[in-house]
Amino acid sequence: MEKIGRVCILKSNGKLIEFQSGNAGLGILTQNAINGGYNKEDIEEKYVNDEEWNVIYEKQIKEPAVKNAENKEKLRKQKEQKVKQYLNFTDEQWEELKEALRD
Amino acid sequence: MAYDSSTDMQTITDSAAILQIQNSLKALDRTSGTPPTNLVDYNDTRFELFSFTRVMDAASGAVTYNLASIAKTPKAILFFGGVDSATGNFFFISGATTSLAGYVSSISAAIVWTIGTSALNIVESASLSQSAVLTSFAAGQFTLTWTRNGVTSAGTATVKCLVFV
């Protein structure tokens, strides 16, 4: 399959350090990682095709981001509930307050 | 002037009219005059779609980006991206040269728009971000110098950009 980009990963666990699109020559991502504090022996730079990049993207970028967003929303709802109880508001009063603050 | 109904076109034969059109076209061609200093020369400009990632806990420093098989020097870049749409963090950025760079960003909860001088600013929270300035253009490359502001940690940002080369 066609190469759609280059990745630099940690050899030990496959952790993504950097991705750049296109089939330019290898070497830049390795140098970027070294500049960023990684040892040359610990990293690997290689080409990826669409399918390979999608696997990395889903596992290492999208899934953690979705989990992070869910956790943030959960914490926000918990805080909201706490304030609502403290104010002793009904659901309707609480929604009115939220609407007023939004405006 | 002769009209051909089969092609719905006028054929101009009058030499004065042709000269007038030629002069009008010349006036539109910026290479015949002195362009403003902030005008990027559009002649022979190509566009390259490019993408890269930035791990949010990465250390500050310069990062070079290699365009695919293009040895020309970029002239301006328009960046778009964010950590992920699911987080609500996103940003819209344009950068031309260091002095002309600027960005607009939004923090999901606050929905506050900010205009700054960096080429990129990936916001994790009000005090945590990865920002970058466009430090150089070279043949087939551009360099961003990143600054990690605070102990950023949330995931990996994906940036899409339109590079004018």
C-alpha cells in the first residue's frame, strides 16, 4: 500500500513520538526526537500506509482523547450536582440559572 | 468584432481593442509592477496539504517538518487542528512569516477567543499549552520552535495545514 506518512515511535512500547504526512526521506523525525531528549537507540522512524496510521491514530490519539473528554464531563456533572444540592434548587430552577449564566 | 453562435464567442479583430485588452491583462499581472512588501508572490505558487502530530508532554525546542518530495521553499502556512474533536479543544491558526503570524484559539469550557502572535497554540487549559513560532522556511521544509507552557499532559494534537510553496 501507498506510504502516506512517517512515524517515529519508541521501540520499547510503540509509543508515538511524532507523525508527519508524506513520503519525504527518513531522518528528520529521528533528529527531532533526539533534539527532544530521546536516545537514538530507543527510537525507530519508518514509513506507514493508511491502514497502519489509522491503527496508531485510533489507539494512541483518538481513544485517549475520548476517555479524557468523558472523564472531564463526568467531573463537571459531579460538580454541577454538588452545587445544585447546596443551593437546594429544583431541576427547573437549576436549568433557569444555567440559562441565565449562559446569556 | 464577429459573433459565432455555435461557440457563443466573440472574435475580436480590431487591433486597438486587442491592445486595450492586452494592457488590462498586463495591469493584472503583478510581476509587471512592484508588489506590496507583504504580498506573497503568487506566480508559480503551489499548495501542499500536510499533517503532523505534537505530543502534548513533549519538551520545548525546535522541530523541523519535511514536506513530501517538494524542494521549493514554503511561502506561507495555514494551520488547523487540535487534540481531538472529542475533547472540545480546537484552534485555528495562520502563519506566514514570524512577524506576520497569528492565531485564534478556543478553550471549550470558557469559549474565549484569543488572538496572539504565535503561529500555533494548542490549549489544554488556561495555563497549560503547547505554543509554537514559525522560525524558518527552507527548501522543502519549515521549522517550528515549540514552547511547553506548564506541565501539559493531555494526549496528542493532530495538526493539518495548507502550505503555500
